[in-house]
Amino acid sequence: MIKNVLIIDDSIEIQILLRFLLESKGYHVDCSSNGEEALKRLGIDEVLPDLILLDLQMPVMDGLSFLNIKKKNLMLKNIPVVLMSGEDDLQITGQARNVNDVLQKPFSIKAIVQAVEHNFKLH
């Protein structure tokens, strides 16, 4: 069974890199550029993602705002999230409750693959 990953990041370059990397590992990947766009997608998609890779800082709707809405939605609240942050401040990432993992940008390819595979083993 193919696992579905949703990447939510405002950087097109990161979307392309992560899509290429994860698709080469056999995952199905969709991308959104901010939290609002992702919530719209999740509201109409028939198949929900098995994992979300979420950027912390984005325009329109940031990662923390997305997480606050996600945790109140019965359909979405149990989808594991890996938070991706360029912030060096652990207080900011510490505010992000209900995340399964935090990756510090810039991250290595090995770190991304390990985080994705680890979260799929847990769920």
C-alpha cells in the first residue's frame, strides 16, 4: 500500500526537492504552499495523507495556525505531523503541540527520510 505525504511549505524549491526525494522512495506526494491552501485541499480530497510535513513560517496561514485548526478537526487530528523549521528558537517549535517530530532547516536528505520512515513505523 502506497503511503500518502502532504508537504505544506511556501518554498517551491523545497516542495520540488521533497517531492522528488519521497516519490523516489515510493511515496505518493501532494504539496500546498500554506496552511489555508492545505486545509482547502484536505477538505475536498477523497484520500487523506498518512503524514504531513509542515513548515512553521509561511504567509497566509503559518504552521502553528494550521496545527490549531487541525487538532479540532475530527478527520484530520490523528494525522501525524513532522514540523520543519528554520527557526533556531526551541520556544517556537515548543509551542507546536501535537507534532510527532521536528526537523531543523536546513535538513539533510537522510534526516527527512528517517523522519518519514520513523513516523510510518509508529502509525
